Amino acid sequence: MLTRGKLPTKIDILGVRELTRDDLACLRADRGTTQRSIPQRFRDPHHALARLIAAGLKVNEAAARSGFSASRAYLLHTAPAFQDLVETYRKDVNNAFIASQDDFFALATANMLKAERQIAERLDKADEEGELLPTKDLIAISRDAADRFGYGKKSTNLNVNIDFAASREIAIRSLDRPQVIDGTVERRI
């Protein structure tokens, strides 16, 4: 009989027979979400995402605020266990929590913008006065911003040139060598 889920590592075949419609019925049953895509235990970031969704934010907005990608947040949002978690937080959500999340997000964003503005002003002032800033500061500014825009700290270029004729010659030369295989032959009857 066909089984649902992961097959056992050792299979014992007891007999051979034709398949019936009843055997195929288990293949049509809904298998739900795969187990590997949903965490076995929810950690703090999952709880934060659940609180934001329970507070009434849309999934993509909650994902942006909690650091999840939108696709991962939607995948979690469809899981029954996560929906139960959201429902438990929905009972505890109050207006103060919603307001604190909005205030925190707005303040954090404003602080980031102020910091970037001050960095830009200091760089402009140093440029105008002809002052050279310490190299370590400039590197820190450049590297921290670069990886946010897709330019990693390490870039590796690998150029591989393959000469087809040369690789064929090597393969032909390796075939000319005798190949010795040591072993014994066992016969089973």
C-alpha cells in the first residue's frame, strides 16, 4: 500500500499486485505545507512578526518592520501554527502597542535619516575646507553603505579558459595508460 509522507529507509517488499483506485486515493489527499518550510519552534523574530500582523499591519509591511523577506512572511502567514500564534497575540493587542510600534518605526527611520544627513554635511564641509578625513572613517562609511546596495565586501572574479583541443589530448593520453584493477571475483548462485 502506498503511504503518505517520508518513505522509510528500508523497504520490505512482501508481494506484487496491481494498483487499485483505493491505492491512488492517498496521492490525491492535500498534503498541506511542507514541514521544512515552517519552523518547529517559533523564535523571537517570529513572535515579533506575529504581533505586528495581529496589530493589523499588512503582511508585507509587518515583514519590512520585522526584518523578514515578504515571501518568507507570506509563507509563515499561511501556516496554521503561525495563524494560531497570530490569534493569541490578537487577543492581547491594544492601541498602546500599535502606537508604540508606529512611534518606534518612525523614530528609528528619522534617526537613520538624520545620521545620514550629518555624515553628508561633514563630508561636504571637509571637501570645502580641503580637509582630509581619516582613512578608517572613510572606509567605514563606504563599506557600510556599499553592502546595503548589493556591493559585498569581497568580490571574486574567476576566469576559466578551456582549450577544447588540449583537454581532449589529456583525455586521450589518460586512456593510453593501462588501468589495473585489483580484486577477486565472487560468484553467487
